[in-house]
Amino acid sequence: MNIWVALGLSIAVGFTVSFLSGYGLIPFLHKLKFGQTILDIGPSWHKKKQGTPTMGGFLFILGFSLSLIAVLVTDKLMGGELLIAGREMQSDVVYTKIFAGLLFAAANGFIGFIDDYIKVVKKRNLGLTELQKTVMQLAVAVVYMFTLARFAGVNFMWIPYVGVVTNSVLFWFIGIIAIYCTVNAANFTDGVDGLCSSVTSVICVFFAAVAALRRFTGLSVVCCCLLGALLGFLMWNHNPAKVMMGDVGSLFLGAMVTSFAFTLDMPWIILLIAVVYVMEFGSDILQIAYVKTHNGKRLFKMAPIHHHYEMSGWSEKKICLVFSVIGIIGGAAALALVWFGRDM
């Protein structure tokens, strides 16, 4: 299948399925009373969102899954090998990287589902404890990285202007940190209507571009499947949101973004392409550290950083717009670095 047709089909099917499924899933979530619980620690005006259906992440997970299946089946019927096209790499390595990433995202999405289920069904506002969630996430991360190392031979990173750096200890050390921080950073970013979905849409665009630049067009297709699904979901999630993605959605997205970086052998690129994730996670860490070292005084009005700007008078729509622009700048910087630092 022609790559441009595949990319277009990926976005179109993902968008259509994600958007149209909202007409069925959102009323169903309402019926089940799977509503968002707003904690007292958040901005007071968020209380009006109490009861908005959550677990809406199933919309884009479904859209993404059916889009990818549709594209791969169509490509197979046409006699193509879309996932392994463009890259001089053994097919089993490519398949391992891509499908291990998909299973990794599904596992994190399941952790998020458990967390959401406890919140909305068991009526325990905080869901899983931090220890429970951390242990589960780290276990999944270890299995994912072991799969890459054992079955795809990945124990290295590609670094611009340097090339391939092989170091198993460094690979595992950076890998575990990158996975844990990115997955939870996506969860932190899901704090105002449309923010996580819009920012992650930008991330998908630039990962698709970087993958194409690295001659990994199969990954570009995967990115576009998620892009289309997120855009369809955004039709329901933009301010004022009719549905929230929940942890099932945010943890799934964080894992997908991480898998994109690891599939390209460059986990460092998350710092640029997912710069908004970094801002959100970093601001929370800085706030905690500052409060503990300055007798309870705060560095920000509230963390993560999007709440600081909310409390400074920014509308949720403005936050989404400005943060998306920041994401575009970070993505462009990553693309330029990969281009100019590519293998000569």
C-alpha cells in the first residue's frame, strides 16, 4: 500500500471510529454513573465537572485499535509489508518492537482501568495507592524492556552526532526512569479539558515525522492511527468536556508515547517531543521539593503547572492552545536535531 494512502487511512479510520463511538459509549457511561469525582485539592471551579463521565479513553483506544487493524489488513490483502517497509532491519525485530509496545500500552491502560474502577465503582476517590500503582507500573516496564532486550536485541540508544551507543546498564537505567516518568507525566497532563488529548496529538505528529526521517514508516502509520483516534476523542473532550479520558486513557497514552521513543531507539527524544509532559511532571516534583525546603511555601500557585496558569486567570482553552504551541516548538527542535545529527 502506498504510504501516503496508509497514513490518510490511519487518521480517517481512527477519527471516525473514535468520534462515532462516543454517541454510544458516553450515554452508556452516564447510565452506569461512571462519573468523574473532583477532589477538594483541585481548583474550586472544577467542582462543576463533578459527574462528567470518565473512562472515555476507551474511545480512542478503540479507534486506534480498529484503525491499525484496518490498515494492516488492507495492506496484507494488497500484498504489502507496511510495518517493515523502509527500514533495513530484520522483520522479527520490527514486529517485536511494535507489538511489544502495543502490549505495553495495553497493560498500562489496564492499570489505569483498575484505578478508575476503584474510584467510580468502589467509591474510593484516590483509587489505587501510590505504592500499588508504582509496583504494577514498574513490573510492566521491566517486562517490556526485557522483551526488547531478549527478543529484539535492544540494549543501545541512538544519539545525534554520536551514533549508536551500546551500554546495557545505561539502557536499563535510563529506560526505567523514562518509562515511569513519561507514563505518569501523561496522567498529570490530564488535568483540564482537552489538554492531554491535544498535546499528545502534537506528539504523535512529530513522532510520525521522526519515524519517517529514520526510515521507519511502519511506526509512522502507528502514530497516525493514534493521532486520528485522539482527534476524534477531542471532539468530545474539548472544553466543556462531555467525557474525561480517565487513567485508562492517560496511562495508555503515556505508554504509547514511551513505546514510540523506544521503537526508534532514542528514549532521550521524549525530553523534546513530549516537552509538555516534562513540564507537567517536573513542575510537580519542583513544587514538592520547594514546599519541603521552604517551610511550606509554594513555588507555583498549584501544581502541575497547568493549574498554576488556571489560578492565574488563564482559560482552559488558552492553556490547551499555548501548551500545544510549546509542544510544536519542542517537536520541531527534536526533528531538527534528528535531521542534522543523523548518520552521515
